[in-house]
Amino acid sequence: MMIDSGPLAAVIKQCTSLRELKTIQAYMIRSGLTHHSFLASKLIESSALSMAGHVDYAHRIFSWTHNPNLFMWNTVIRGYALSDDSMKAISVFRDMHASGLLPNSFTVGFVLKACCRLLRSIEGNQIHSQVIKLCFGVETPVINGLMRFYVSCGDIDAARVMFDEMRERDAGSWSVIVSGYAQHGRPREALALFREMQLQNVAIDGFTLASIAGVCGDLGALDLGKWLHLYIDRKGVNIDVVLGTSLVDMYSKCGSLDDAMKVFQKMGERDVTAWSTMIGGYAVHGFGDKALAMFAEMKRAKVRPNCVTFTSVLCACSHSGLVEEGCKNFESMWSDYRIKPQIEHYGCMVDLFCRAGLVRRAHEFIKNMPMEPNVVLWRALLSACKTHDYAELGEQISRQILELEPQSGESYVLVSNVYASLGRWSNVSKVRRLMKDRKANKQHGRSSIEVDFTVHEFVMGDESHPEREEIYGVLDEIAKRLKQEGHVTTTLDVLHDIDEEEKEHALGLHSERLAIAYGLLRMSEGLPIRIVKNLRVCRDCHEAIKLISRIYKREIIIRDRVRFHHFREGKCSCNEYW
């Protein structure tokens, strides 16, 4: 007898709770409908996808089904792939393969999603092999899924090879590869592909635009970022909370807090990430009072802070010397919000004490932490020992750091700096020899500047730029004018045991000075010179740039690894607290 399953299927679709589904399943058992594959598939679909958190129930129905079809397999795999138990998606896929049933392109897409979430490279590579065997490699959605998998696992080059070999690309293909380059610190490739997207009139979604905003922020390319914002407005793209937050972050990282605040104020929705980003922007610029005022406004708006929010708040306190406020906010994490402080929050507190010169307090704080301190905390304390002349403690920590991280060039450089500041050149030589023996690579300083929508990058003593002769001519002029203004070179941060003249020459060729020289050479008078540096600005460059800003009547904004410095009329926004 033929059974009209339509009405019952419609009832299943309207279910809003697991209890209702179980009632229908009980009815099916009483009515002898348990082997009706269409109704079983609707039960599985409803519990696995429509009702989040009930995929295990769907799996039980699936396991009781005689000869489940491909749709049922795909539904269970998809449900697990979207759940907190994504590993089961891979397990069910293996069961499907063992049953002899061949997957289709939807199956592959769902399993790849699970591999992306779990970063399971072995299983992802196996699926790639199956895709080739089953000839799914020409289907755009499948290739997009594979590219997304490789990007998630950090192999952007493999994703790019697949992208270049695609017969047909949709907007998703471009989005995956552009955002992949942005996520993995390859901004120039991301921008190049973004320009190509425009030339080919590819529809650009909000996610891709958010990725490009992130690229502009990382590069400190304010002009390019403003152009992107105009492009978004011109195309009528909806600035949702994700894109809006990306623009706020971009403007903050490019040194334009006024523009960041304008975007923030116009956002129709502000979630905890948006608030935390704006607070973090004020923090990294050294405006601690404004950051705390924004935090208070966030709480008045009934937005509950999270771990990231408190990282931004504590960072703001650290950069502004607000020790008491920092301690209060650290305590309130658990007492008011039941947020357990993580290693990054302890790091902010150590940084807060170190910057305030409370070296002993910082040391006690580290020793009493409920978790094992990482090398970043010890490095912060060692740097404070150097700044505040705690030689004995610094030497003790130096040995500890080199034992904890024997392959880090940064640690060896910091330890060498400590010995160099004490004039103990034999110890400096030993550390540098140890660094060489252990093949620990030192990170080289790099500074970039945006001129006419093009980002130019410099390293110390760089001679690769096509305009190097003009740049070095400006550098010579800067050196002469600095001497005329009475600038005395601070050579404490130069590691090598060389004479003072050689040290002065080395400092004069630091990457940020080359970038400033290029800015003076090519940027119109009155325009701020914006520099991004991957390392911390040294003491001598900091003093020299203050004078340069006064001599040339230019605002110079430098974002180093730690914070922003706004140099104007011979002064810096950090007020020497950096």
C-alpha cells in the first residue's frame, strides 16, 4: 500500500524541539513507518541541521535506518562538521567509504569543512586524493573547499597553485585566496589579487573587503585604506559589524584614531569585538584615559567584556602608567565577570609594573603566577632590568631565558643588549657566539612608508631602492641639521664593541630613518609622515625623530612593535613613557 508521506514530512519540518521530533518518531514506530527512507531522511535533516546541538540524535536515527542513502550520509556528516564535535564528521565519512558508497561533491565539501575547523592536514590530503580519483577536481565549489582547507592549514602556496589552475572561478574562489594571503601575512599578494578582481569585475563581498582592510592596517597604508572605504561607500556595500570593525581596526593601525572613531560611531550594531577594537586602538596609541572612558561607556551600553576586552584595557593602563587602574581591572576580571585571567593578561600586568619601574614587584608577580610564565614575560622583565639598572637580577634572568628559548634570536639580542649596556663586551661576544652556534636567527628591522598608494620598505643600510642616492642625500642633510641642533647620539643600544663614530654611523642608517628621508623627499610639505616598523624604535632614533619633527615642521607617526609614537614640534605623544 502506498503511503502519502507528504503531510507527515510537513509536520516534521515544522518541529521546533527535540521533544516534538521524538513524538513523531514514536508515531512512526507504532505505524510501521520506520523503514520509510524519505521520512527517516527528514527526521535526520531536521535534528542534524535545523536544531543545533542534536546531531547525535540524528546519528542514532541514521544508525537504525536500513541501507541509508547518500543524502542521509551527507546530512549527518554536514551536521557534525558544523558542530563542536567536527571529528565525528571525518569518522562518519570513513564509515561511508567502508560501506562502499561513493561520495559526491557535497560530501567532500562537508568533510573539508570539518578538516578546516580541526586543521587535520592528513585527512584533508586524503580527501584531495579522492577528489582527483572521482574527477571532482573540475567543480568550482570543491576546489574552493580544498583551497580553504590548505589556507586553514597554512599552505597558502598550495591553495594558489589550485587557484591558478582553475577553469572557472567564482567570487568565492577569489575571496578564499585573497583572505588567505591577508591572514598569512602576505599583504602585497592580497592587494595584487584584489586589484585583479576589480579589473575582472568580480563581485567583492564584505568578507573580502574586511580582509583587504586588514591588509591596509597591517601595512599602515592609510591612503589605500581611505580609498577602500570610499570604494565600499561607492558600491553601496552594507557595513555590518564585521566590516565596520575591520575599518575601525584599519584606521587605528594606520594612526588615524579620528577616522576610526567616526566609523565606530556610525556602526548600527556594536558587539564586544567592535568595542574591544576601539579600546585597543586608544591603548596602542598611549591614550589610556580615553581607553578607560570607552570601557566605561561599553559597560553602560550593557555589552559584556571578554578576554580580548581586558587585554586592551590592561594594555592601555600599561602604556599610560596607570598602575592602580590596571590592578583594579585585573582583579575585576574574576570578581565581576568570572573571567579567568590568561597568560596574556598576566603579561600585561608584568609590562605595567616594568614600565612603571616596579621591577621587584614585577618579579614577585611572575613568581606567584598560577601558571608557568612564558619567555615573553621574562623578556619584558629583562628589558626592565636593563632600563632601570637591575644588573644582578638581569644576569640571572638572562641565563633563564636562553635555557627556555635556545633557538630564538630575539632572546640572544636582548641578553646581548643587557651586557652591552654594562660594557661587558666579553659576555656580549660569548652570547653572540652561542647564538651563531645554535643557529638562532635575529629578526632584522624593517620600516615601511606609503607614498602615492605604494608601500616602500627599507632595512638598515638599505641600498636596493631605485632612489637610494637621493635618499642618502636627504639622510646626510638630516645628520648635519641634527648636529647643528646639538643632538648627541645615544649609542647604548648598539651591540658591537666598536668605536663611537662607527656606532653613530650605524644608528644613522636605521630603517625608520631611511623611511623618514624618503617621506621628506617625496611627500608634499605639511603631510604627516607615517612609518610602520616591525621592531621597537631605539632610544637614539626616538630622540632624533623628535628633533626632525621640529626642524622640518612635520608630524611623524611611527607604529613600532609595541605602540604608536606621534612626533610633533620636537615632542612625542609617549611622553618618554615607552
